[in-house]
Amino acid sequence: MLARGLTVETIRSKIATIERFQVHTGAYPWQWAPVDVEQYFADSRGRTKKPLSTRTLRQYSGSIGMFCSYATNPVYGWVEYCEATFGDVPSQIVFDWNSPRHTADDDVATSNRALTHSELQQLFDYIDDLVDSERAKGSKRWASLLRDSMAFKLCYAFGLRRRELAMLELSDFGPNPYIPQYGVFGALTVRWAKGTEGSGPRRRTVLTTPKFEWAVPLMQKWLSPGRRDQFRMADGSPSLWPSERRPRVGLSTFGNSFTRLREEAGLPENLGLHCLRHSYITHLLEAGYDPAFVQVQVGHKYASTTGLYTHVSSSFRQKELQRMLTKRAAQLTAGLGLDGTHE
């Protein structure tokens, strides 16, 4: 797996899956059968508390299938060794018919959706008011609330994932020579973008769009000299988001904070931090941005993946329908056919 280019973190996860599976079967690999993997997946899905998702099961089946492919490959000689030593041989036990099918190049939970513009306004207004209230009371909490508020807005303005957001550094912003008015905030380099097949993080550049140009003064404010005074223990840290005790926030910080503040703001419980990424994609498309541009912005390899994140509002669809009806009526008035030529 190292030779294949997988990260150590990914390798450890796959090995842990194999170890759990062996404990579940109570048998050695040369004794495994397809029914074992079926029972393992069924038991995992049948848990009364926190049953595993289909996506997780697909990762498990991939790990088990990979191990079986290794054990049965004649290049390594394990089949002959097991037959001579144990009188039995390993076999592939993961097939299309007994493991979760991969129907798309990415999975999006059905509970995830884009926030409406009014929900976003409600959330951001609540947090901003809370920052002002805590600061007026002299509470130290206002600084971390301000940081989280800035982070949520940036997450929405650039369509970031949780890890991408948490790992940002001061030097990740840069100019866009085609839009000089944005200064050093014309583009954002995402260095911890989601990798593929355990290959580790990738890089991508997200351009600041006119739709979200309000993020420019927001970042100017956050990176003003007074920012360091709010987190004194983070002096010298390159992180864009320092914490009160560490140079960088943890990966779970923003997710936990979003959940808590969303509840306090009275928004639906199915909304999570990742929904801000859904909102970014949806609102760009509603604003008329080309889907191919949006796909590159969010780092999707396939357009179908971007489509999974799209939640175009009913009002937008109605406006588009009305626009096309108006266009068609104008064509009929001008005596044009459906293709725009004279009838």
C-alpha cells in the first residue's frame, strides 16, 4: 500500500478494518467465505445505535476486497503456502452482489442541503449579535465567537470542506491579476483538499467571485493587526484560525461550534457545517455561473458530483420557467419558430 502511494493514515485505517473483520468472523483469512462479509455488513447496518452508513460499508468492503486480492494473487505465493500449511486456501469474498454498490463518484447524505438565503442571514445575524453581546459583558468568549463567525462566512464564500477550512494559513490568500480590486484576496489556495483513493490531500485554487466579494473586507478585518491580540498564545502561528490554547484549531472545532450555534439560532437540526458548501454551489448556479466553473471551484473531478450538491430552489426554477415563457412569447410575437428562425 505504501508503494501504491497511500498515506499512512489510510493504511492504518484499512488494516484496522481487516482486524475488526477477523475478530467478527473468529476465523483465519484462508477460512473466510462470502457469507462472512455478508453477515458482517448486515450486523453493522443492523445496529440499534449509530448504524454504519452505506458509504462507510463501501470503504470496509474495499479494504476487505483489497486484502483478499493480495492474499489470492499468485505473485505472492500465499495460496500455495496456505494449502501446504493449513490444507485450505484464501479466496476473494467481496463481490458486486454482496457489498454496497458504488452508484456515484461521491456520496452526499440525504439530510444535507443548502441553506436558504434567509437561513444564512438568520444564522450570521445571530452569531454577530452574540459576539457584540459577549464583548459588551467583558466575556472572553467573544474572541472565539468572532473567529467562528469569520470562519463560517469564509467557508460559505469559498465552498470549503471542514478540513480545508481548519487547515488554512495566512499565506494561502493571493491576488487575481484579472481582478486587481480584490487585492491580496483575489484567490484562495486550498492545500488540504480531499484526495482520491487514499492518496493524501490535493491542492486547488478557488477564485474570489463577485457573488461573494463581501468576503474581501471580511478578511481584511480579520487579518488586521488587532487579530493577534485576541489570541495571544498564537503569536507567530501561520494558521488563519488560532485557538485560545493552541496555534491552530482542531478539526472538530468548527463542526461542533456550528452545531451549537445553529441550535441556539433555531435552525433545523439537519443543517451541518458541510451544508455551507452545498449553499455555495447552489447559490452560484442560481446566480447564473457556469456549472463547469463551479465544478473547478469546488474541486470535483466529475460534473455528476457537483450535481449531487445542487439544491436549486423552487423560486429560482419558477423564475427560470417564467423567463423561458417570456422568451417564447416574444419569439411567437416576432413570428419566430422554436429554433429562433422565422416560420
